[in-house]
Amino acid sequence: MNPNLFKSAEFYHRRYHNFATVLILPLAFFVLFLVLFSFVGQKEVTVKSIGEITPTKVIAMIQSTSDNTVLTNHLAENKTVTKGELLVQYAKNMEASQQTAIETQLATYQRQKAELETLKNSLQQGTNLFTNKDEFGYANTFNNFIKQSEDLTIGISKNNSEVSKQASLTNHTIAAIDDQMNELTKQMNDYHELYHAISSNASNLPQNNPHQATFNLYKNEYQVKPDPSTTNQYLSQINTNISNLKSSLANLNIQKAGTGTATTYDNSLSTKIEVLRTQFIQTADQQLTSLTTQITDLQNQLNQANAQLQNNQLTAPETGILHISSALKGKSLLPKGTEIAQIYPDITKTKEVLITYYVPSAYMTNLKKGQTSRLILEKIGNQTITIIGKINSIDTSATETKQGNLFKITAKASVSKKDSQILKYGLQGRVTSVIAKKSFFHYYKDKLLNNVE
């Protein structure tokens, strides 16, 4: 054979372009590559679930401040609010006209109270302290007190004047009777002297005795006829005169006793004025007490109205993102004290979120803090967003759900500035938790062995 034939293209084509060189060898190399890659390449062992974006913390809880009907509701899920922004406007219990009427009445009562206190001070001091226009007539009340005090003064002064006149008349009468009694007593004494002089046959009478003539007549008769009958006749006449004088004296004593005692002066003016003052002050105090009670009641109504007015507007306590309680959405009545919303951190500012999801108890032994979790959100802004975080919380107790008892897992994740503009709390997606990394060889070996077992 010609050796040059081995150098032809046809020879080489026939020699090397056959079944062994075209299919078997590449396939053998490919299998060898797969075997080697199964020892080198790694596969993630994952737990899959459905999760959502939740906040890293709750900034503030928002509770309803009134039981009134909601007029305006600015609450909206994932709405950005600033501190002090109006969220809910409630209906008012009290109309503005009613509140104005109460304020007007309260101002009137307060002015009335001030004038009542001025009246009380005026009564205590006895001086008119009213300087402004008398709106409630209390100045007239004080003038009435002054008038009654003056009437008491005039009345008692008049009575005392009458007492003085009566006392003067009584004194004059008694003095006249005393003069008459003194005269009768003197006459009796004179008759007693005459009687004694005649009975004792005295030679003379005291010079001041007015009965000298009678005594001299007796002496002359007795000298002419010294008869005891003459003496007895004179003595009998003298006794008769003395008896008459005694009778007159007794009548004068009776008359004197009949004049009575002089009426005493009335010194109760100051006491009566103080009693009158006390009555006026007590009346003023009673009115003050009643007025103070009314002022307190009106003030309480105003305070309650003002408190309700403040509670009629519910504002955001902090700046952040709103999350609305699903149980109260769309309701026109929000019971007071009920939690109606929460404020979450603004993702665009914190650029941090939590990935929250639930897994069955079978995977709990494989999940640990620090493991990676990926949340894949599809069709968000016409794109798919993947959020990667690290597990930072694993519940120790299960949460009962429709799918059974599941354990809550949260993973903290940082997001980019671009993604933070798109992401919203509550967005849901597929969560993949990487619990281990194995070579493909060990992964499929364990899987085959587990299936065999």
C-alpha cells in the first residue's frame, strides 16, 4: 500500500471521525465532570414558607379618644404621617352655641359672686363699698340694711325719749307726794307736841309749834276751871286730828306706790343692729354658697366640653407609617380606648425591615439565629425584589393557625435606597430559609439514604 495514502484527509476522517470519538468520549468527560462537580459544588438546604414585610419596632400605638361618631377619617394603610397630623375628627357632643351660652352664664355668675362678696364686706364694715354700676341690686340690699338700722335707731331713741318724759313726770309726782307727806308728818309732830304739853301740863310749847293759840286757850280754860274733862276734851280732839293726818298720810303712801317705778332705758340698739347685720350676712352667705355651686357645675361642664373638644381630634403622636387595625376598618364608631392603628418606622429613613414568616415544628431543630432568609417579592413595581436578612428571633411557643401549630420566625434585613421607595409593610412573598449548605454528592446521598430508610 502506498504510504502516502495515510496522509490524505479522507483517511483521517475515516480514522478519527467515528462513534467512539464523536459521542462516547465527550459523554465520558461530561460524566467525569459531573462527578467531580458533585464533590466541589454546593447546594443550599432550605425551608420554604410564605412571609411578609413587618416593622422592626412599633413607634406608637394609637387609641380612639372618643365614643362619638367619626366625621372625618384620614386613616389609611401604609400612609406616611407626621407628628401632630389630623387622623380622625369626631362629632361634637356640645354645639358651639351651647358652649357660648354656658360661658356667658358662667361669666354672669362670676360677676354676681364678686358683687355678693362686696355686699358681704359692706355689711361687715357698715360702709357702702360698691363703686361700679349695681348690676344685681346688691347696693340696694345694703341700703335696705342701713334703712332698717336707722329705723331701729329712731324707734329706740323715740322710746327712750318717752321713757325720759315718763320718768320726769313720775319723779315730779313722787316729789309732790313726798312734800305733802312731809307736811302731814310735820303737822302730826306738832299735834304730838301739843298733846304731850297738855297731857303733861307743860308751861309752854316750842316756839315753832303753830298750835300756840290752842295751847294758850287750853291753859286759860284750865286755870279758870281745872277739870280733867277739859283736858280730856282737848286731848281727844288732838287724837282725832292726828288720826285724820295718819289717814291722809296712808292715802298719800298708797298714791305714791301707785305711781310705779320709772321704765328703764332701752340700751339694746347695738345688739339689735348686730342681729340685723348677721341676718343680712347669713342671707348673703347662703346666696354665695348656692352661686358657688352653680359656678362649679358650669365650670365642670365647660372643662368636660373642652376635654371632649380636645379628644374630638385624634392626631398622630409620632412621625411614621400607619398600620390600621383590620377589625375597625370602615367603621363610623371607634370605641374610646380601642387600639385603632399603629405607627411603624418609615422604611425610606430606616432602610430596615423584618421578614416575618411561620414554619412547621418539623423544621425548628434546623433553624437557628443568624441563618439567612430570602423574601422574594414578585411584580412589585414591574420587577421582582429579593430581600435578604438574618434570622434574629425564633418563637419558643407555637402559634395556632388554620394550617396547624406554626412557629413564628423573624429575620432582620437591610434594604437599598431604591427598594425602600417601593417596599410597603404587609407585602407578601416566598421566603426561603437557608438551614445548611452541602455538596451535591452529600445532598443526594443523604436524600437517597433517607428515602431508603
